[in-house]
Amino acid sequence: MRQLSHYPASVQCQFGIVPLVGYLFDYITHVYTSLLSEANPAAVEFMFFVCCAAFLCSILRASRVERQRIQMEQLQTSLNLQVTQAMREIEALRLSQQRASTYRTGHGLGVRSICAISEQYGGLTSFAAKDGQFTLRVML
């Protein structure tokens, strides 16, 4: 019993509610079964209502589960589409950045920054690109 006291109140209530519901179900089943065995007309008519209610509940439950499944499939499809699009955009951005660094005059912002710092301190810079190889010389 001490171990049970460490659980939240909702879990503790379940230990009381579950046996209570089981007892009530057993009692109602016993009373209804005895009424059916006596061929009580009210119990016989009530049986049709119980069957219809159970059937309706099962249909509602099945349709709710199906709606949830469809929503999850739509969400999965949407997420897959977003991931695919993001991968395409990342690849396109990577390629455009590579092109920008190779085709831009002055060989990109990094070289301009290095040249500006070198000039600020009275240094000299020279750079060249030949056969896909970039050379930068800085003298301070």
C-alpha cells in the first residue's frame, strides 16, 4: 500500500474505480440476466436497444479511428513533401553559393574583407586564380 501512495492521485483513483465498475457491471448483468430468464417483456425490448447502442458505438469508434489514420497519412505525406522540398532548396543554395564564390568578380566577399584589412594596416595583397586553384598573398 505504501508503494501505491507514491503514484499520482489519478492512478490511485483507478485502483478504486476499476473494481467498482467491475462490481456494477456484474450486478447489472446479473439483474438483467435474471429479468431475461423470467421473460420480462421490458428486458426483452431493452435488449434490442442495448444491441443497437453497442453497434452505434462500434461504428462511431471505427470511423474515428479511420479519420485519425487518414489525418496521420496526410500529415506524413505533407512532412515528406516538406523534407523533399527542403533538401532541394538546400542543394540549390549550396550550388548557388559555390557558383557565387567562383564566378563573382574579386572572388567573393572574403577576399574583399582580407584586402580591406590589409589596406587598413598598410599591407599589400595579391591574388590569382589559375586552373581551379586560388592563391592569395598578404604582406603586412
